[in-house]
Amino acid sequence: MEFDKLHIDIRGLGVDLPIMPLPSGIKIAFFNLHGAQTLTEHCGKELAKSLKDCDVLITAESKGLQLTHVVARELGHDFYAVARKSKKLYIQDGIEIRIDSSITTGVEQKLYLSRHDADLLKGKKVGIVDDVISTGASLRGLETLVQLCGGKVIKKAFVLAEGDAAKRADVIYLQSIPLL
């Protein structure tokens, strides 16, 4: 299936994003880091420049994983926290919260954090890293997890800000994209 595309420039790297319809009827320019090594490296290195004062990073699976890996490597962090969307065996003693539906999922979700990752955030200056911010539902979930762990969110960084999210003064992003 062929999709129309939106061409954007992310700090010097051109990217064509396929325009895809969601079940709600809204169309989005779909941004996918999975398997895109050059794009992930470029975006991670650019975001790292704004996150140097963070002690630790947190992201939500799955598209934020490889991005946060690059950012953590650039910052010299040995570990970063990962909020999982399903309860894994090693999360039995961790934290679980519910979050509102995001623009792409359309359903309520849960986030799970292992005890190891919860301890990693305690008393730390935390940077939230993810691929796209739109409605802010995933961000609110990550902020709640950090607060429950005793950390303090000092930065919220994304590759793309979609729609009205680009008007937010509390987030860092590399490029904005419209809702279509």
C-alpha cells in the first residue's frame, strides 16, 4: 500500500514520514525509529545535547528504547529506566500505574517499572525521553512513575512534537509535525 508522505528536516537530516489514518479518523505522519539506525543515532545525539544535566533517563517501550539507549550512551550513563507496557517476570516487585489512551493506541494502558529501575530514579534529576509527544498521555504516565519513585523530572525531550504539543513550553523537541 502506498501512502502520501510528509517530508521533514530533523536538525539537518531529511525524513519522509508516511501519512497514515488512525481508527479515530485523524491522520498522522507516522514516525518509526525501529530498525532506522542512522535516524536513531542522529536524533539521540541531538537530544543528548539538551539533557546533559540529567542524572538518569526514563522512557516507555517500545520506540523510545533505542533512542534512549543512544542518549544514555552519549551522556555516559550506564543505565536508564524503561517503563514496560506489559508485566514481565522481573517486575513482580515493581510499580504499576494506569495511563490514559494515547493518540495511536486509543485504549487505556498500564505502565510497569521494575524495582531496579525504580531505585535508579530515587533522588535523581530525571530526563524523560521518547519519540513523539502528541496528547501527552504517555508523558503524564512517565512523570507519575518518576514521582512515585522519588525522582524529579527536570527535562522532557522528544524527537517530534505533534499538533498542539509543539506549543508546550515544558518540553524539548527537535521538530514539530502537524496532525493531518
